[in-house]
Amino acid sequence: MSRPAGETAAAVLERLRTAPGFTSGALLCTDLGLSRMAISKAVAQLRVQGYLIESVPHRGYRLIQDTDQPRASAVQPLLHTATLGRYWVFQPELASTNRVAAELAAAGAPQGLVVTAESQTQGRGRLGRTWHSPAGLNLYLSVLLRPDVAAVRVPQISLLTALAWRRALRDLCPRLSVAVKWPNDIWVGSRKMGGILCEMDAELDRVRHVVVGVGLNVNLSAADLPADLVGRATSALIELGAPVSRPHLLAAFLNAFEALLDDWLQGDDLGPFIAEFESCSALAGRRLRVDLGRRTVEGVATGLALDGRLRLRTDDGSELRISSGETHILGVG
């Protein structure tokens, strides 16, 4: 019985990854029980997926470079997670990874499912804003969680997500000074590098699932920025002057995120992470205007409460604890 094309390509890729040099077509046929035609088709499929494979007559095939696409075959070998990233959906283009993840969640998809795309046609941020999603440059993904927590704790997941990205970027790109801007942004300096959108499905106090959506600018160049984002957005490439491997960065995030979630689920709040949040907060000590929908307040950010609310000291000396709002930095407090 012949193998499905995806399984054949995966088997060939694994064999080439472990080979020190060229591997002959004859040896691949023998080791994998495949025909030469099947090997040739698998190599062609891998090349379409972005893998750089050299072929030389009488020597065989050699993997020169892994793909930069955020595919399971590129990311999963780098994971040490128990659930996150162990189930995967990748498409070159999707309307929205969050939408696909939510549909799969409703159909019974498991905890840890990751949905990735090379581009999104209807990517969204908070408050219904459009997320600029050019193809082949950045990371657009959604992670499905099924946490056994009260619904009131779910907003804290956005902060944990931002902290996981900060850890991943610190490990892979130590020259980047990454900050977390409450409630759901990743900043470098005064410019936004990524955004997080968490969407929950719950019944009374029972959480069915949470979809954690992320858009992160990785290899976006300054020339790729639309006019309205110049000076307001940035990327790893813009900051470092060199491209960053998207599969390696995504794997580092998933590894960090699962560790954070495991620790968070053992407690009742964000207590164990408050000091780290404070050390990388883009808002700490800054004077802010916060839009709350029907009203606007101003004050100085003094930190995070244990439940993830923003602590704001107003001009009369009182403290507000804000669950959600749009923050605008006015200056130093």
C-alpha cells in the first residue's frame, strides 16, 4: 500500500535531516520502501514548501536549508511541549487564523492546536482593527487552549502570551529590548512589533475554549510598511538588520508559553509573574490617557494588580484598577 504524499515527504525530509551529506536516491528507496518516482515527487513537494534541497547526479540529495514557513514539519522538531503545537494546521492563506481555530474548536479540536498562515486576508486586532498581514514575512497564528479556570481569569492569558513572546525574543534575539504594553501589545522602543487577540467561548463560569491569536512582525522591512504605520510599527528585521528564522522563533514561543501556562494554572493569579511584568512594562511610571469606552481617565501607571488589571494613580491621589481600555502614553509621570 502506498503512503499518502504528505507522509512520504515527511519521511524523506527526516532522512535528509539526519544525513551528514548526500543521500543517494537508491538508498532512500531502500530505506523507505519507496520507488524512485515517489522520492522525486516528495523532493519536489518539499521544495514547494520552502525546503532548499540540492540534487546531484550519482550523489543524490542533500538538505541545504530548512523552510522558513511556519509549518509543523519545521517547528515540531524544535518543540519540547506536551500539548502546544502537537496538532497543527497550516495554509498559505487564510481569512483569519482565529476564525479557523474557533471553528475547529467547536468541532472538538484538542488543546494545543496551532493554526498558522503565510498571510491573512481578514486579520484582526483589538477593537475590530485590521492587522497588516503581508505574505511570507511575519507570524500569523492562533493557539487553542481549553483551560480549567474561571472565566474571570481568562483575560490574564493575553499578558502571559506577551510575556512568552518576550522570553522567546530575548532568547533568540538578545539585542532586542522587548517591552509588554498592557493589555496585549509587544513593543520595541516606542513602536509596536506584535499584537494579541484572545477570544473566549464560555457558558456561565465554564470555559469551553480560548483562542489566542497573534500577529508578530518578524522579517517585515521598512519598505513593506504602509504609510500609516511608518514610525508606529517595527519588526525584528528592522531592529536587527538581519532576518530571523520564523520556525525557530515560533518554537521558542510555544515552549515558553506552555511553561508559563503550566505555572499559572498551579496558582490563582499573576503573582509569580508580576516582577517580570514590571521589569518589561512599556507603561510603568508613564502618564497615560485611558479610553474606557464611555469615559476617559488620566493618571500615572503604577503597575499591575494580581488579577492583571492596570493600576492607575489619578491626579487626586486615588488608584483606579482598569480591566480593559485603550492606553495612550502622554509622557513620564
